[in-house]
Amino acid sequence: MKTTRAHGNFELIRMVKLIGTVWVLHMILVAFLIITAFSCIKSDADATMYLTGKISGSIKDNLGNPYPNTLVTITNGVDKVEMRSNVEGEFSGETKVIGTYSASLMPPLSTETVTPMPISVDLKPHQVATLHFVVEPKPVVAHLNFGSVQLLEEIVDRDGNTPVDANEHLFAANIFDDPIGLLTPIKAPDEHQITLSEFQTAQGNMIVHCNGNSSKVEVALEGMIPNGTYSFWLAYLNTTRKVGEQIDFMNDFVNFNNPPIGPVTGEGNIAIADENGVLNVMLEHGSCVLTDEVALVIPVLYHINGKTFGGGHVPDPEEMVHMLVYFQ
């Protein structure tokens, strides 16, 4: 009897322990399920609260050539995101929230945006909105370095004054090099001295095509000095200046010495007009000159004695600026 009773008590105790264990496991499972449910709710709430909009795109011309360092802005009135294109013309960014944004492009210098702007963009969760801008380079008129357009009083008559008579012979005044004010006769390669009327026949334009980290400068000028030697320079500005507007030589220029178009050695910026004064040439440069800086003026220098000086400073008695081309 004692053995049977002891065995029964043992079975009862074992059953009670088993039930207790099952109950504990059950409660652990319930707690786990509750915690998981709350975590999912919180994750959904966080996802809704912190969803951001993503956008990417490209900037190219109608030939598919990419334009780097070009500003794209998207805004919803409160949130504003600015992006710049890379060397492949591609850009990307992320907004703080989703919803409808307005996208616009600051076109490269002297180009037009073919894509209508602004563009309405609907940013949705877990999606990347894409934008593709198309730009078109425009011909830029070349202006005579004379009259209201003249940067400095460089083109003068024999008395150092602004010439007014069409038949007056022209001189180039020293502006930067000593002796300041020295007058050098502006002669053609055949040694005759250029008159105002001959000087003023020059006209034409330039157009720049970028392709990533390179650009081609298409020069189309006529009425230049027949058989004259010319060079082309990049006068980058840190502010926009209209044609004829006064330029502050101490503060407006990015570089103290303007670099040449092409290699820094100056080997790629020389061209010679034909016997009729026509100058059609394609120059190449190792960056997109339309997106390098805020603004650009390309001076076209005539080399009075036909000498060139590489990529460095051209002495005043050896040159005069014939044309100016403003890229804004």
C-alpha cells in the first residue's frame, strides 16, 4: 500500500509540473506573438513616417552627348533638393517625403532646354522617379572689341583716342605691360596698317558642343584680317556680365591669366584666317567649358606680328583683342 500511494503521489507531482511547464511555454508564446504584432505595427508606422522620395535622371543634348556639372532642382514648396550631373550627365537625389514635386533645370551657358519646364514629378514609395532633360547649344554672336563692347581702351588712333574716321589707321595701346600706353601699329601680314573700316568688317559666331569632360568649339568668323594669326582664350567669370557691361578685372575673373582653349601649352588654340579673312575652325578642350564656371567670355586675339607664345601671357605689343564672345 505504501508503494502504491507513493507512486500515485509521484505521478500527481509530475503531472502538475508538466502542466506548469506547458502553461509557462504558452505564456511565453503569447508574449512573443504580442511583441511581434506591436513591432509590425510600429514598423509600418515608421515606414509611413520616414518614407522618402528618390529621383534620378540625365542631361544630354539631342545627339545624346552628356552635360556634366549642371544643376537640377526639385521642390514641393517646403522641401528643396539640388543635384548636379556627373561626367556621364547623370544625377540622383532623395527627398524628405513622397508626393508631388516640381523639377527644373539650370541650363548650361548659352543653351536652351528642349524639355518643357517645370516638370511635375509624383514621388511614390519604394519607387525611383526618372527625369531626362534635353538641352540644345545655341550659336553665340561674336562682338567687335570696340565702342561700348570694348573691355579696355585698347583700339586707338595715332593720338591714343577712340578712332571715328573709317580710314584712320589703328594702333594697339599697352594696357598691362610697360610702358603703359605704348602704341603699336596694327598691321596685316602683308605689312599694311589696318584701318577702322577693315577692323569693323569682322563678324560671326561660335557654338560649343559638350560631351562629358570635353567640348568642341565651332568657330565661324568672317571679315577677319586676311591670313592673320588668331588665338582663342577662356576668360571665365565668377559672375554674369552682359555684353558691354563693365567688367571688374580684379574681381570678376576666375583666373589671373586666362587659359587657352585646348592644351595648357597653347598648341590647340591657334588658327589662321584665309586670304579672304574667313576663319572656320573646330577647337577642342578637355572640359565642358559651358559648365565649368558661372560665365565665360572667349576673347579672339589677333597676333600683330604672327608670333604665338604658347599658353602663357601674350605681350601687349604683340596682340590686340579683335572679337569677344559672351557665353551667359
